[in-house]
Amino acid sequence: MEDIITRTRIGKTWTKIAMESKMVPKISREDRKPERPVFKCHKCGSTSNLANTCTKKGKINEVQVIEEVTEVHTHLPQYSEDCRNLINIQDARMCKTKPARGKGYNAGASCITSILMNEIESKVNLDTGVFFTCVGNDYLQAILPGWKNHLLPIEGLQFSSASNNMYPLGILDTNLVFPHPARSIRMKIEIIVMDNCTSQHIILGNDYLNIHGIDINNHKDRYFTIGENRRKKFAFSNMPKQISLVSSKKDRYKEEFVANQIVKAQINPSLSPKMRHELIDVLYTYNNAFASDNEPLGDIKEHEVDITLNFNRPYPPVLRRPAYLASPRAGEAFEKHIQELIQLGVPRKVGHNEEV
């Protein structure tokens, strides 16, 4: 029985001890917010800027070297303090196979693509090094014969390329359509038509490349994008590489002949580009027949003309006719004409008569 009472604790009592009440401190909402970290520049210790925008020199990289920058060099950006202290330079990675030594020009590729201009297929070159968009009149005549009817005038402007001056004929307002399987893109541009531009494609310059946001990607697969849509990719045409390793003297002289003498010649615009090139080849082959400063009548070898002149009185009507009928100085003009004939060796002096 005692064992049962002990285990069940029958009749056991205890006294309740008063315990101290635990007061929970009140925390405001502002105190619950985490403390905002304070960012400091690890170079100058200022809280107004960070290290990537700090304009002061870092103490850990200071070298006690006195550098004097002359006034001539201070206006050049490459001589500024930020550009001269270059550190952590790494080599550029190559995305493609490195060409052999001295063969780097073989890695180049053209930026020519196919477009539609007035529903006619043509070629356009995305050239970031050209300031304005232009096209040659020969190529434009082949794809758009009636381009002269839509030409806008252009005056007071001078254009030049890396080799010579360019002569503008006018401005052509047209549309270029870049075809794409999803949705093609139409671009309204103004093309400057050049008289002496020999390229067989339209040159889309940096003006419209910048306006329409055309980006050329050369990372792995070459393509270009238009506008903000980077997912719509346009491919380039697989054009053959046009690399002239050796430029012959004949081609160089032919270009000089065309630029100096044929550039101002009036050639029939109805000729096709092929006929125009054939005509220029014939003119260059017999270029000695053209008049020059040394040969006022041209080189007359192999195509001489026999002229019989009669200086016996009375003179022939052709010689008696004044050079300028309405000019009071007809006599002086006639004597000057005779002197030019004597200098050219057409008439011969007879005996002591030196005035013939």
C-alpha cells in the first residue's frame, strides 16, 4: 500500500512560488529594418563614388615616377592619364582559324547581300567605311533604265573617295526591300548617283546603317540584323573573294586615262554597260590619237592624211575666208592661224619667203 501511495503521490501538496514576469520589449517598425550597407571606394575611401568611377589614382598602384606631359600632348586622348596607365592587358581571342603568316588578307569576306529595288533583284554592299549611300550610273542603268526621270538635283556639294574625286549626278529616292522568310523589311533611302563610280552594286553607307540600326555580326556565323529585333537574322551572299594580288601597269594607266580624259566625255546614255566598257577599251587602245599639250592634233602616225595646200595667188577661198567673220580682228586671227599651221609643219617654207 505504501508503495502504491508513493508512486501515485496521493495526498502530496506543494507551494506555488511567485515568478518574475518576463517583459517583452516593444520594437518599432523602423528598428526592424536591416541596416543599409555603406559602400565606399577602396581607392580614395569616399562614399560618393565607387572604384570603377573613381578619378583619383589608386594608392596601391602608385609608382614614384615623375612624368611630364607637354602642352602639345594634353589635347590628345591617347596621352591622357587614363589611357597611359594600362594594366591587365590580354590578347584578343580568335573565333576562327588563324591564317598563315603573310596571308591575313585571305580571311576577309564581303558584306554584299541580295535585295529588291523597285521589284528588281540587285546587290547591295553594307560598307561601314563609307559616309554616304551611293551607286554608279552604269550599274543603275542596268537595273533601272528610267532612273533619270526620277532624279533629284544636287548642287554645291563635293564628294571624294580614297583614290579620286567623285562627280554626283543627282539623288534618287527609292525603296530597298531586304527579303526574309518571316517578314521582309522595306527601307526608304536616298541614293546619290555618281558618274565615275565603277562598283557593280549599291553601296549602303554608314548614314543609313546608323539610322536603321544595322549591325554586322562576325562572331561565328556571319549575318546582320536590322533594328531592335536581334533574332531576325539576314544572311550575306556567298560572293567570291575579289583580291587582286598584282595590279598591272596597263590597268593602272587605263584607270588614269578614264579618270583624266574620258570622265568629261559625252557618251550616249542608251549604251549598255557592256557596250560602254568595249568603247572605253577601244579608246584606251588608240589613246595616242587624242590631242594633248605636246601633240595638239594628236599622234598622226599610222593614220596620216595627205593635204594639198595652194599658196599661189590668188589664194583659195578657204584661206581668203576670215577666221571670225563678225570680228574686227579677222586679220590678226588669220595670221595667228597661219603661224599655228607653220609650227605644226603642215605648210613648208619656200626659198627666202619666211612669212609663208
